[in-house]
Amino acid sequence: MTLEAPTPQQPDLVLEVSGVSLSFNGVKAISDLSFKVAQGEICALIGPNGAGKSSLLNILNGVYVPDQGEIVFAGEHFRRMHPLEAARRGIGRGFQNNALFRGMSVIDNVIAGLSRRQTASLVEEALLLPRARRQERAFRDRARAVLALFGLEAVAETTVSSLPYGVQKKVEIARAIVAEPKLLLLDEPLAGMNAGEKQEIAAAIARLNRDLGLTIVLIEHDIGIVLKLAHHVVVLDYGRKLADGAPDTIRDNPDVIAAYLGKQTSERAA
Amino acid sequence: MNMFLETLIGGLLAGTMYSLVAIGFVLIYKASGVFNYAQGSLLLFAALTFVTLTDNGLPAIAAIAITIAILIATAIAIERFLLRPLTNRSPMTLFMATLGLAYVVEGVAQGIMGSQVRAIDLGIEDMPIFIGDILISQFDLTAAAVAITLVAVLALLFNRTRIGIQLRGVADDTRAALSIGIDINRIWQIVWAAAGLVGLVAGLLWGARQGVQFSLSLVVLKALPVLIIGGFTSIPGAIVGGLIVGAGESLAETYIGPFLGGGITPWFAYALALVFLFIRPAGLFGERQIERV
Amino acid sequence: MSDVEAPAVLDPAIRFTPRVLLAAAGLALLTAAPFLASEYWINAIVVPFLILSLAGLGLNLLTGYAGQMSLGAGAFMMVGAYATFAFQLRVPELPLPLALILAGVIAGATGLVFGIPSTRIKGFYLIVSTLAAQFFFEWLFLKFPWFYNGNSSATISLPGGLSIFGISAENPHGRYFLTLATVALLTILSFNLVRGQTGRNWMAIRDMDTAAAVIGVPIVRSKLEAFAVSSFILGIAGALWAFAYLGSASVQSFGLTRSYQILFIIIIGGLGTIRGAFYGAFFVSLLPLALDWLFQHLLGGQIDAGLLQNIQKAIFGLLIIGFLIREPEGLARLIGWKAAAPIRNPFSRSRTRR
């Protein structure tokens, strides 16, 4: 046995998608898709609308069941995920259209993300027994700490539906990371924001990655931000993988430029 | 064997009546996504209006014409004062609103026209006849024939007329329909009026059978299992569901009922619907919805 | 022990906010009520109001908090009433409070069974399951004489009257305080539940179930818990309705109309609030009296009882529609203390569809 460090091509993998296909009523959404996500990286999924990006995240979360293929997460093989199991094993998720609990306060939304840590039973909660009180205190402390990361302490008790969209997006990310996932999936976390807000959220995502070592898979249309933020980019088109590699190689890939980047960036600029 | 066949056929014929009520639901559900709990009340309202008019000496034809006019006015009022203010609200809110509507319609109809049982004579003999050596109710046969005719007419309207095609457009994709300039409020009015007409036919047939009275409005409770079994969005589903429920009830009462002390009809259809829900949640002919998040 | 500091955790609950003061004042008033009001008012109006509030509370946990539609409230009340009767009749040694709790547990278990379909179906499809409960129990308790002890009128009434640990409560004050204590206790327990993780899980499912599942809310368990807790409370409310209010009850006391009434209470009072059940029950209890009074005075008692009933029905229907359109959060928001309170409405808008 040599004492060589692992080669850069084979870092620790958190996620491996292999040969995954999905169709809705006979229409292929994803065909035979494979890629790998290494521990501690930010992996961006890019591609035009309808390329199957959101569907892929839904498969990873167990909302959709793939027709074929397999997912390897943290060394375990899954033919399909179940939503609850995915959450328990540490896959966090932010949604494309805000999927916050509209009628609940910001802090309650975030604490809801701690459900899998629940230890107190229903009866203990009804009677406010010690375990229920301890749990409530621990949950609140944890949620406040996460809200502080996003500067959301002031709106903790506000009902989310009355907050501006940009703030809601932050609450959504806070809810996704409150239970300390191993892998965070974000579906267009920057969509619908102005340039300043985008920078702010992008910086927050970079911080989560750098400071907490969180592995992140995100979908984003803003190529400029993707190329800066991501360590690894996977390009999808019509449910197929078009390219996969470091941002530099993606930028220079003629297929990508032809099929997506050139067209999209010019559209975006317009 | 004859007894089995008689029970089955009697059940199937009764089932066509369930189908008729369920079709009213499907029309409204497809066009506006509303589960109309007031369908039973509208049925009672229609039958009661007709009976009141004929009791006051109007000829049947005139009574039907006036009833239809009132049903159309009601549909327009419902669209204007209930559906439109509740646009974009959750299906649950709309459902609860139709529960309120059921109370309004029942309260107003019975408040004005009285709560006592009224008889309708449609001139159909209610004498059983022998077909081969099987005894079948002539009334049930006639009712089934009327139901089948009505379904055929509706199918024709929806497939051949402009309005029908627009309606299908709304059902398939409301947003796209709006974007090409279909007047959705008008479609709703038409659909609710059509559902009222179906309710009138069903109300007259049921009313002739058991008298026009409050319990007519409870047929809404029979249609629900039919829709669960057939699927909320499909007219063929409503028909097949109605037949399954009708035959199932009739057979169960005859063959299972005696072991349970009888009288199981009120809940048997629901038990059947629950079984279907577990096997096929979208119903036999329903479309499975894909969730998008 | 660090638990001593616990009140800090419950901060919004324990502080003397106007709402807490209002609740305390209400409780004080209710405690003093029997010494202020006539016996008729207490037994014919306040007792049923309290029991309807409790039933509304039970349904509100399921429908207003967990977002599961139910038209079977009457069925679970019925189960609670008949179970209490069975315990008191067949196990007379069992004290009434214990019999009530056990009857609640049986009703809760029943609710759980009829809630199983909720793990597969959503929205108003679920009314098929709760209506199944309604019709099944109406049939069951009428069909088998064992449940009503073969009584010729098929009604149930407690064999020894209301009696708590040997002390008879079979008098106006006894009935009233038994009801008040039960309602107050169950209200506090419900309040604790909805403020804890259980309540957050319910509301998460109500607001967006797919997202709830993905972030780790145990959907199946939470829904079943909602059915069980809701039916537990409804069961106890049913027993009180039968024995502390009516005295003797039958299947008709808990028919479909009762189920509608309980649902109307929470729509009018406010879906997804504890106090909404009380406001709604107050409204539903007083409206018929008010209408009656109005017609007696305006028309000099010339109005036919049947017509009055139909007018009442139409008015209730209009109120339901009106509240859903104009004030979907019910009286709870109108009587709210925070005028600028953020919108907190369970079914306000449909989700963005794409």
C-alpha cells in the first residue's frame, strides 16, 4: 500500500446518479443521466427550461420515482428515494417556487425543518412534560442561530406570506439547512431577484459551502453567477447530459456554447 | 340464477340514476375544478320548481321551459356571486362554499315552495314487466333510457359545438384557454346551467319515484362514491361508476346484508369507494395528477 | 433542574398579552356564570355553547390546522357518546372521568382508522372516508341493540345519571361545571399541541404537503395523529352533548346535520385558530335565538316554525359563503387583538400551479 493521497479525480463522493431515466405519460423528461458530486463541492445544474433539472432534484428527494437507474447517496444504493427517508439521511431541499408554509411564522417554518429530530411524543407535548419543553427550547435556539446566518432575526415571528419574495427565498434556504443536511439541493435560489439580492444570496451559499463544508447541488440560470460560484457544472438539454466538468471547461465547450450558453446569455442580456 | 339476474339488472338500472346525478358533478368539476356539494340541492330545487308550477295549473311544457329559465338565472347568479369572488382560491374553500350554497338553495327553495312531499306524475307506468322470465321495473327501464339519451346528447354537444370545444379547452388547460380569449365566466355559467338541467332530469325521475321532498337533495351523497370509483373528470367514469355502485348496492343488500342485519345500503357504496381509493386513487377513468414542486 | 426556566420557552404563551387576559376574563366569567344567569340560560344556552366549542376545537385541529377535510364530526361524537354509555352501563365501577377519557380514546382510535385513507388521498376526496364513518356508525348504533341496551326508543342515557366519584352532578351546576372543566382542560392541551412540533407538522402539511415531506415532516404519522386527537376531543364532546346537555341521546343527535354544524362553526369562527371554535360556537348558538326573537317581535309570532327553519338555513348558507369570500379567517381575525396581524389563513389561496 502506498501512502499517496487520493487522486484528484477520485475525491470522496457524496452523490452518484447513474443511468437515471424518467418519463411522464410517455414523454421522456430525463434519459440515462449519470454524474457524480464530490464531497464539499458546489455543483450547478444548468440547461434550458424543460431540460429535466427540477425533475432530477425531485428524484433525489423521492418526490418522483425514476423509471430506471440508481442513486448512490453517502455510499448507499437506492433504486428510489422516499421523501421522508431522503430528509432523514440528510438531503435538504429548497424549491423553485417558494414552497414555504404560508400560514406559519418564519421561525415556525424553520423549526418545521427540524421535525426529524423530534423526540417528544404527542402526549408529552400536550402536557408540556420536560422532554417537550427541552425539545422546544433546543429547536428555537437552533432555528434562531440559522436565522441569524441570514440576518432574519427581526422577522422571526412574522407570517411568511406577508414578507417580500427575496426574504422568503432566504427563509426557504434557512429551513433547508436547519437540520444540518449532508447535501443541499437548491432549485433556482436566485430566481426573480434583483442584482443586489442575487449577490447577497450567492454569497450566503458560498459561505455555507466554505464555512460548513456543505455539499450543494443547485439549479441556476444566471450563467455569470454559476461560473463564479460553482466548482462543477453539469449541463442538461432535453433530459440528456450535454457536458460535465469544471466551469472553465464548460465555458469553452463548443457543444454547450452552441446549444445553450450563447443563445441563453444573449436572451438574458436582452 | 333468476334472482341474481333480477337483482343485478335492477341494480344497474338504479345505477343509471346515480350516473345521471354524477354527470352533473363531472361537468362542473371539469370546467371549474369545483366539487359541487350543492348539486343535490339544485336537483331538489329544479324538481320542486317544476312541481310547484304544474300544481298551479301550468302545462308540463310551459313548466319545464320556466324551470329551465330559472335554472339558467340561478347558474348566472352562482357564477357572479360565488365563483367569481372565489377565483384562485383553494379547492377546499370552493368545496366549503358549495356546502353553504346547498344550505341557501335548500332554505330558499323550501322556504318559498314548502317542505311537504309532492308527487310528480310523469305518466310512466311503475309496473314490473317480464323480459324472458326476468322481472324488471318498467319505470327503471324508462329512466335508464332517458339517462342514456341525455348522456348521448351531452356527448354530442361537447364534441361538436363551439361551446363544447371551448369547454374542453378550459378543462384541459385553463390558462391556455384564457390566453386565446375564451370567456371563462361565460363557460362557467353555461356549465352550471347544464348541470342544473341534468339535475332537473334526474330530479324529475327520482321525484316521480319517491316524491319531491328534502331527501332528494341527499342524492349528492350517493354521487360521491360514484365519482370516487369512476374518477372526477370523466363522464364515462361517472356512468360506469354509477352502474358499479347501483349493481354493488343491490347485490350487497341481497347477498351480504342478511348476515349484517340488513340496511347496509347507506354505507355500502362508501365502503366500495374506499376500496377503490386504495387500489386506484384517481378512479377508473380519472387522470393521475403529476405534482410539480 | 433547568426545567424551572421553562416559561421562557413558552414566551408568547405565558406573557399577559391582551389575548391571555381575554381568555382569563372569559374563564372567570364562565366560572361565575351559574350564579349570575338563570338556570335556563346556563343549561339551554351556555352548556351547549361550551360543548359545541369543544367539538369545533376538535374538528379545527384536523381541518383548520392539519388541513384534512372532514364531514364526519358527528360520527366521532357519536362514538364517544355510545362508548361512554357502554362503560357506565357495563363497567359501573369505572368513575365517569375515566369513562370519558376511555371513550375519547376509543373515538380517537376510530378516527385514526377512518383517517388511514388520508395517507393516500387529499383534499375533498377525503370527505368520502369521513362520510363513510358518518353513515357506518349511524347504521351500527341503530342496528345492534347491544349499543343502546335494547331500549325501546333506541336512545341512550346514563343508568346512574351524571356522577363524579360518587358525587352526583345530575343538577344544573353539576352539569355545567363538569362541562366547563372538561372544555377548559382540553383547550389548554390543544393549545400546547398546536404550539409545539406536532402543531407545526400539522400546519406544514396543510400549507404544502409535498414540501413538508421533503423537509422531513412525518406526513403519515402526523395526519393520523391529527385524526386521532381530533376524534378524541370530538368523542368527549359527544359524550358531554349526550349526557351533560341532552340527558338522553340517539343516533339522530349526531347526524350529518351535526357534522355540518361543527364545520360551519370553524368556518365562521376561524379555521386554524383555537379561539375561532369558541367564537363560531357562540355565533351558531346565538343566531337562531336572535332570529327567533327578531321574527317574534317584527312579525308578532305570525311566522310558521318550518319557514323560520328554512330562513335560518338560508341565512347560515349565506353567512358561510360570505365569510369564505370576505373574511376567510373568520371571526377570529375580526375580533383579533392585533389589528395589523399578518394574514394567517389556511386555505387562502391555491398554490401556484404551473
